Amino acid sequence: MKALLALVISLLLVAAAASTGVRFRPDKWYVALDKPAWNPPNWLFPVAWSVLYVMMAVAAWRIFLAEPMIIKWLALIFYLIQLGLNAAWSYLFFGLKNIRLAFVDLSLLWIALVITVFLFMRIDALAGWLLMPYLLWVTFAGALNGRILQLNPKKAA
């Protein structure tokens, strides 16, 4: 029962982070931005994020169920930090329309996520591997955000 409750809580946490992506979405401002040719189609983002959020929740759940140790709690703290940074990005980019601040947020997210992956790997290799597609996606998103920032210096905020 404890394991099931932990999984539900983990899923609810990622759903809360995902809710900012539902609340703050691409609009006319975003459509008008110059974007690189390698910008994915808009339909891909919610599909990718849905899969990634489930993988993130399962990874965190596995860490939560691991044997008690200090590194476990440190890993979960970094997981929550990166989850908060993840949630903030949609608000910063689409809500505030601040490409530069969103890029800073994404850079901090990437650093926190690298630390999280490292800590998860030390505790449960599968949990760490479950975060690897997310790390790759955040790396790609950072490159995309950075390129959009370069292409739209007057709209960077």
C-alpha cells in the first residue's frame, strides 16, 4: 500500500509540474518568433512531455522506495529542485514571454538534472536510466531556447 501511495504522489507531483505547460501554451507571440529550421512541430511537445513525465515519476518512485540512506534524500531534493525549474519554464517563456530568463531557468534545470541523474544512478541504475531521455530532451530544449533567443534579440525581454 505504501508503494502504491508513493507512486500516486510521484505522478501527482509531475502532473503539477506539467500543469504549467497546460496553462502557459504557445500563442500568437510564439508563432511570430523566428525559429530555427530544426524546431519540432508543436504537436510533438505534449507527446514527448507526457512520456517523459511518466518516466520521471517512475524514476522518483523507485528512489523513494530505495533503502534509507542520506544520498537518497539528497537525490530526491535535487529531483524536486529540477521539477520546480521544469515547472517554471513554461511560465517564464510563454507566460512572461521572457526568452532570456527562460533560457537561464533551462540552464539551471540542466545542471540540477545532471546532478539528479548522477545521484539516481548511484542508488538505482534503472531510475537513473529512466531520466536519460529527459536529460537528452532538456539538452535539446536548451539548444532550441538558446537559438530562439539568438534569432529574436529584440523580443528576448
